[in-house]
Amino acid sequence: MNQIPLVDLKAAHAEVADEVRAGFDRVLANTAFIGGDEVRAFEREYAEFAGVAHCVGVANGTDALELALRASGVRPGDEVVLPANTFIATAGAVARAGAQPVLVDCDPATHLMDTEAALRAVGPATRAVVPVHLYGQCADVAGLAAALPAGVAVVEDAAQCQGATRDGRSPGSGGIASTSFYPGKNLGAYGDAGAVLTDDEERADLVRALANHGGVAKYRHDVAGFNSRLDGLQAVVLRAKLARLAAGNSARRAAAERYDALLGDLAAAGRVVLPVTAAGNAHVWHLYVLRVTGTSRDDVVGKLNAEGIGAGVHYPAPVHLTPAFGHLGHRRGDFPHAEEAADRILSLPLHPHITPDQQERVAAALADALR
């Protein structure tokens, strides 16, 4: 049986294999394993792509969010507002910064953080709000920033939206954002990697210091930091893939439009709810996430997997129902839209290399699974 993977990392590697091999040879010849020319070049190139003044490469996306929070003034004992519908790393980064996560529900149509709920959750101890740019589209950063009281920062979790914009604005522009280059992302490394994006030179310098044991020069440590540095080998991979990212995002948009057409009858019959793009968003379709109605989502995923189709679930449990954050004291029913998403959504295979024939097979298998 021919498999249709959720993400085709083999095809992605085949595109860049020669460039990566040559780049690895450069790094090995120069022994530039930590930092070096490849890292500096990638930071410049990604900053230009993302439309921000500064990109600071770090070890992974979770570190990037923690560093962005700390550089924005979040300290132990502060509160940070974030959506319940996100990967647990968002809440984990807040906890690692010593702050208390304050969870809010998501919009039932887009699954992005409910802006009004976030604003209602802001209290005297709130130091930051973390909108999560989920599945490839941006949350309402402008709406948040305009309504938040002075002293409360917006720190964007942009791990899933390399190349996305909202009303022409890129994550980090005019503020600060973190991103992840986990292998399955639109821009993926060959291991863990991440970055902080900002126009604020002071915060960029602080992130760079915090990620280097608090060092601003060799053996000069002005703040207490930790070790989170992007290495030269990962920078080689990211540079090669970055040159193809815009084309890859365009291919993802075309594939999403094709799914919309193929699944239109199922949506019209009320069997599925197709993804919704919020007004002003230029979506980059990191994931194609639909909602199943009237039948067990898990049964549908199982049937698709049995047919060799790599359907997945992002995410099977909202943050407040995970044991790791049970101490927050929430229970089922507290965030109904996030819970409904966790119970009902599934992700179909979508990547730049998926073919129309493969998508037709996915659509047919989904229709069979829903019968």
C-alpha cells in the first residue's frame, strides 16, 4: 500500500540534499559548530524574509518563547495569558520563565485565541499575553495590542506560521515573537532549532545574552542565562530550505484550496466543518485541520491510518486537561470550544509535495470513513 504521509520529510530533504552536503562540508572545514558564518547568514536572511530587524537563532522553539517572555520582562510570580488550545510547549515556556499560565478559550471557527476572552483575563499580575498563531494563520495581535493596558506585553508564539501575515503584518514586527524550526514545520531543521524575531534591538540583545549563559562577551556575564544556541549545521539546512519557503507556502495554499473543493460535498452534507481563515490573514497552511461531526473522530483517524493515510490530531487534549497543568484547577467544561476542538478535529496530509491524485485518495478515504 502506498503511504500518504502527514508530512513528507524525505521529499523535502531530496530538494536540498546537495546544498546541505556542501554546507556541512563548509562547517566541518571551518569547525564552526556553534555560531559562525552560517548562523549569522541565516539570521540575516530570515530577518529579511520575516520583515523584522532582528532574528536570534536559538536551540528550539520552546526556548525561543521562554527567552522572548524573559526579554519582555516576565518574571517569577507574574501571570501570562495564553489559549487552552495550543501545544503544551506554550504553557511549558511560561512555567519555565517562573510565571503562572492563565488559560482562555479559543474562537470556535478558527481555533485561534479568543481575543475578548484574553482581554477579560488580564489582571493586576498579568505581564504578558501570548497569542498562538495556530495551523498557519495569525491570531489578532493588533486587536490585543490596542486594548491591553500599559505594561502588558504581547509575546507571539509563531511556531506554526513561517511566512504568514495578518493585515500585512508579520509576527514580531513592532513587537516580539518566537518560532520553531522543528523538522515538520514549514521551515524545518534536521533536529531542534528556533528563533526570536523582533524589531526591538534592546530585546534582541537581551535574548542573545540570555541564550549564551547571560554572556555579552567572553567570560562577562551580566545576567543569569542558560545555553540555547543555534548550531552551524542546522543553519545550513535552514538556509537551503528558506530559499524554497515562499514556493513551498504557495504549494500549500494550492493544496488547501484543492481540499476545500474535494471536500465541499462532505461539508455541505454536514459531515465535516472545513478550516476557516480569519479576515486579513495570509494563511501558510502548516496544517489542514477540519472538524468531524456526527461520528467518532478517533474512529475516522483509525480508518484513514489503516488505509495508509497519515492523518493526525493537533491536539488531543487542551492544556487544562493535561496532568502537567492539573494544578491550575480547571476541569472539563471550563473552555468548551477548546475541548470541542480536541474531541473533533483532525489534520489531513498537507505539504508542498502532495499531489492532486494523493489528495483525491485522501478525500475518498475520508468519505468512506464517515459513512
